[in-house]
Amino acid sequence: MAMTSRERFLKVFRGEMPDRVPVTLFIQDQGHFLTQVYPDLDPWDFETLQLKVIEIQKQLGVDVFVRVLFGVNDPLSIHMGGLNVSQQTENWEVFTEEIQQGETLIQRSTVKTPDGTLTQDFSIYELRPGTLMYACTKKPIKTPADLEIAIKYEPRVPEPSKVQKIKDHIQRIKTALGDDGILGSWTPHGPFNNASLLIDLDELYCLFLTDYMFYEKLLNFSIDRILDYTRMLDEAGVDVHCVGGNVPGGFLGRRIYDKYVLPFEKKYIEFVQQNGTPAMYHNCGEIMNLVESYKELEVRIVEPFSPPPLGDADLAKAKEIVGGDYVIVGGVDQVNVLQKGTVDQVKRVTEETIRIGKPGGKFILQSADFLEYGTPLENLEAYVEVAMENAVYA
């Protein structure tokens, strides 16, 4: 008897053999491919957007995996960057002005505390109607003194009044999903990624060598400030925590990662998974140098093993190194194959990817990253057709 998509995913997450390889697609829950299919959707109606992600995947016939980012990351800065400027306290006074520069809206915040003032810019760029790009373009932490202020005074998120609203949102999406798949939340990033939202990258990438005490305190703060938020998402009943780990990508090298990054990432992953909900560690860039390190991380799932030129993944070699110690989410290139390739190319690459990933189980087939605007539906239909033809375990 065939499993439901939900059963199939959960069985793989437990390290067991399903009836076939789960076959899914990564669709962002605002803009991009979603806007291509539904150009008139309100980009701020997050629940409707997520329901449409489910609808698209059902229509294409894949195992549904809806990744909830918008509507549960409140404030959005917890995922996109900057300190919490959505809340105020007696010792955390926030003043924000909005500046429009072409297609970019800059939210420039000044935070006054008893020990000093912090400033940051959060920018929202409209790439095309309905597709928005977010970033903290002026980071708030520049010195150890800035960090001390943030540690002492930043309000922890989320606000109590928003907790039940977020939990209710997740339960409504899960109800709509039923047995057709799983719900993942973009839970706060791993600590190195989180630190990159607060301090300039050029400093972060050398801080562990130039000022380790500052670095250590920053990474610990980057964990502590998100624990309550992570706990809340877990209690809301998500099926898997999607955790960003791309900033300390393979270009740092295994020696640097293992010594300066891994201990902090492992501490957070242990917290994320403490109640049995698996974490899925996301590194969409160079990954091969760290495939072995992720075994030490003890994360249950790693994605998306992007093939060249988007990344450097060698799926066959990765399967050999991992040896079943964690689930691999193997990606078909969403740009050069699914968006820009021919139907024949899609079929060939999909068949090759599932053929390599399938043996021994602990494998999920997916687009390497979220589907881009302008992805032909016939390419997605070809992906699904070939994947399903080759997915069943004997």
C-alpha cells in the first residue's frame, strides 16, 4: 500500500526506508515563481501565498513541502537581518524613518539605550511586482561596546501577544496540507548566519582570528537571542526546522569551520532537535569541504547539494562520505536546468540525480533552491514525470 506524502517524508526523516524517494519542489512563499503562476496575489497576504504553494505542488503531483517564512518570522529581521526594531521597552527606544530610493525602501532605525545608541538600515527592494528582496544594509554592531548594548537591552522575540497568532497560522497551514506533505518553518539561522545579519561580513570572516573574545561573545549572543523564538516554532508543531548555514560555506575550509564555527552551530542544532523535530541545515553554495563536518554537527538533514555552477556538489561522492549519517536533499539546478534548460535536459538531469541519490534511502529529490520566475511549466512536468518513473524502491 502506497504511503501518503506526509508518511513518506517522516519515514525518511527517521532514517527508515519509504516506498519511494520523496519528490518535491522548493517554492518561495512570496514572489518569484509564485508570482509567475499567480501574478495578482497580494504579496502581503502570507497565508494565501502559502496555501497557493501547496496548491501548485499538488497540481504538479509532487510530495508537498511548504516552507513557511512570511507570517511567522515576526519581526522579519529575525531572519533577514538587524536587531529587533519592532519592539520598544523603557530602555530600548526605537525611532525609524522610511526613505524611498528608486525601487528600494530603506527603513533607517536609531535605537537609544541607557548605555548608548545603535543604528541600522533595513532595505526592501522590489525586484518586480510582488517579488521583494530584503537585507540589513547597514549593520548595527560594529564594536564590542555595540554588542554589549544589544546583549543587555534588545527585546527577545516574539512579543507574547504575537505568539498565539503565529501558532494559529502554522496550524491552519498544516490543516490545509493534511497528509499531502509536511510543513517546515524557516527557523532562525545557525549562529554564524545569524551573526552575519548583525555585523559586516568582511569583519565576521576574520573576527575569529583578530579578536576571538569579541567573536565568541557575538556567536553566543547570536544563539541566545533566538532560543525563545525557536522554542515557540517547535511548540507550534512544525515538521522540520529549516536552518540557514550557507554563510560559513565550504570556501572557509573544513579546518576553519571545525575549529571556529562548528561548536556554535552544533550547540544550536542540539537545541533545535531536542524535542525530536529534525533540523535541515541549508548550505546552497560550496558544500563538499564540509560534508564530513556535518556528520559531527549531528543534524538530521542537509540540503540542497547544489551542482556546479551554482555550487560544487558531487552527489555520488557526498553519498559515499555521508554513509547514511544524515538525510541528503539532492538538488536539480533550478536555474540552468529547470528555468533555462530544455525538456530533454531536465529529463536527463533528473534521472541522473535520482539514480545517484536513491540507493540506500535517506534521500529526497528537490529543486536545488527556490524556483525562479520564468520557469517553464513543461520543464517542471518533465521533472515530475521522470522523477516518479525512477522513484520507487524495489
